[in-house]
Amino acid sequence: MSRRSWRVWFSVCVAAVLLAGCTAGGDDPGPVTSAAPVTLRAGTADDSSGPSGQAILEFAAQVRSLSGGRLIVEPVWEAAPPEARAWDQAVAKRVVDGDLQMGMIPARSWDTEGVTTFQAVQAPFLVDSDALLDQVAAADMAKEMMAGLDGHGVKGLTMIPEGLRHPFGFTKPLAAPADFAGKTIRTPRSKAGYALFEALGAKPDDLTGDAVPNALNDGSLAGYDNEYALSGNLPAKATATGNLTLFPKLNVLVVNQQALDKLPADQQTVLADAATRTRDKMIAAREGDAAQGEKFCASGGTVMVITAARLREFEKIAEPLYAKLERDSVSGKVLAEIRALKSTAGAPPAVTPCGK
């Protein structure tokens, strides 16, 4: 190559290097780098007003800031089909299939999809305070639980606490095991969640659409497994059993593995860092069960409490469920870690009854 030809070649390469790269020998120039931002669609079964929606909005803001606008997270609200049962699983499948690149999926939902490592955090009556819930989400055990997603088409980025779930009774309070017997309890689809209500003699069902008022009208629907922050979705006035915490709700922020692998290393780091910052910010901003309960009372809801002896009745019924979890290597380890944290977290705040 002459000196003049070399200078021409060199000038062309300098002008084009950011788009295509260039080699004197005609070798493969390698991957093309585009200045256009990459958009990742993140789905949730909820709308933007709920806790999970707020977490996605915060994550999107963190990603945009950390990436300098090169990565965009686009929320997809109510990403399950209308009237769908197993709504969280429907969103999870869209992420696994790559129709959505990301999702905010409750931990409880994964055990129907072959991932059992989150079941310990759904152990009945175990995580009963906001302080303990926040510690679980930020502890190393969260990584252990999310590792169970490996090989299922997604990677877990973080776990974000949402709230504590209580029984909300319609025609009467759900204050004793006998109140559940033979009754339908509306609860999101989950093997671990269903196992508790079945142990209580209830019929767990993820009713939606017209099935909810129909079950109310015929008297078969006794109540909801719900949290105060979502009490606006209740179909009728309800009484919450405030000191009976069924289990917590923890959301898992996941990304489709193939979509993640296509990103350069620096953008993968952006997602991981944004996830951690979002988790920490949501923990710091979370109102907590007591404050949400006060709002429920102010809106006309009723909260009651049960005795310590009655709580022990519920715990006794759940003992076989714990025995099953303890036989699993991951769940047994996570249970032990949660119990260790609980021993230092202190008692849950006292619940103040309200209403009739």
C-alpha cells in the first residue's frame, strides 16, 4: 500500500470508527456500536399507582440517569391479559419468552413455574414486620433465592419489599382457623400460598372478573389475602385481622437472560446498580404496615386483633408446611437465616384496632 493510499485509508477509518470499525487487512470489523438508545420493556400485572408500579418507575429513572440515556426502561402496565387468572405468571412467561425484556414478578409466583427457592420467604406467619421484611430483601439470602431462576430464561436483579399480607374478611372477620373452613379465599396463584389456605380447610382461588361478585353474592367468598396498600381493590367492606400476617409480598425484578447477554458489560452493570439503588430507595420510602393500616381505618375499614393463644393455633396448623420446607436444601437454609434475623429484629409494632 502506497503512503498516499495509506493516508486515504487512515482518514476513512478515523471518520467511520465509531460506527463500524476498520482494518487494513479486510478482517471482520466486529460488532457495530450504535448511538441509538436501547429500550427494554418491563412488565407488571399492576398499574402505575401501586407499589410495584412505583418501583418500576424509580428503576426506569435510575437506569436513564446511570446510562446517560443510552438505556431506556419502558413500563408495560397490566401486562397480563384482561380477566386472566394466574396474572403474575402470565407476565413472567412473557419475560421468559422474550416478549418483554424485563418484569416485576412477585416471589410467590415462581413456584408454579418450577422455581422453588422463594418458598421459604412465603412461610406462613414468619415474616411479620416491616423491619424483618426489609432485612430479608437486602440480605445475601435474596441472592440465594434469585439463583433459583438460573436456567429458567431470566436473571434476578434484586428483590423489592412491598408489604405484609393479612386476611380481610367480608361477612365476618377471619379471626380463627374455623372461619376459613369450607370458604373460598381469593389469593394470587402460588403453591406455597395455596398450601396455607388448604391447611386451614379453605378453598384458595385467584378469582377475577365476574367470578368475584358472583362468589360474594352466593356467600362462598369469605375474604381476600391482601395488604392495606391495595385495599382499594377490595370488592366490599372488609375487616382485616391486623396482627395475623399471612406472609409478605416481595417483588423480584427480572431480566430476560438473552436480552441481558446482548447488552455490553457496562450496560449490564447499569442494570445491576440501578436495581440495587431502586431497592434501597423503595425500602427507605416505604410507609409500612402500621401507616397503611391507619389509612385503611381512615377510609372506613375495620381492623381487629386476635389473642396470642389464637395466633398459636394458626401456627400449629402450619407446622407440617415448615417440615416440608426444612427438607429442601435451599429453603431450609433460607428459613434458618430468616429466623436468625427475626430473633434480633424485635417484635412487630402493636396493632391498633379500629372500626366496629
